[in-house]
Amino acid sequence: MLEWNGMACILKPPTIIERNFDYLGLKRTAVPSLDPIRQNLVINYNISGIHNGELVSIDSVHHITLFTRMEIEFALASAGFEIMAEYTDLASELEPVSDNSRMISFVCKKR
């Protein structure tokens, strides 16, 4: 299970990120908008460039509800899951979670 860590997002809000995928001829721009009171994050993605010889531009809006790590751990335990491991998802490799990790992957098993 993957979740956005609400507390980390509120303490250090996401910023505009541009990623170039030169091998595909594409660029992705992510523009976040955070509403910490409602625990909502909206990310507007634009993917543009030349792909297969054609100019492309795709927009996608992602609406994300933010939960704290404690809320997710409680919900998993209430549903009968045991958390086996937690990793951060925004690193080049899976790394242990810290309080500053914005995205967390939970490895769980049903009790």
C-alpha cells in the first residue's frame, strides 16, 4: 500500500518538479497545490514533448487525500493487517521511512 504522509507534506510542502525523460523525448511538470486544513493535495501534471515524431501535451489532475502515518497504521491494524515493513517511495532505491518521508509504502500481511 502506498500513501502520502500528510504531516511531512504539511511541514515541507511539495514544490514544482520538472523531470526530463530524454530517452522518450518527453518532459513532465508537476505543479502541486496543498490545502493543509482539509488535508488535500492536488497535483497538476503536464507531459509534453515529441513522441514518435509527433508533438504531444497531456494534462492530468491528481486529487490526493493526505493521512498521517499514525492514521494509516491505525486503519491497517483495525482492518486486521500487520505492518511488516515501511519504505520511502521518493528515493532511487527503497529506503527506511523517516518523519520527513512524503510517500510511504507499507508492506503488510493479514493476521
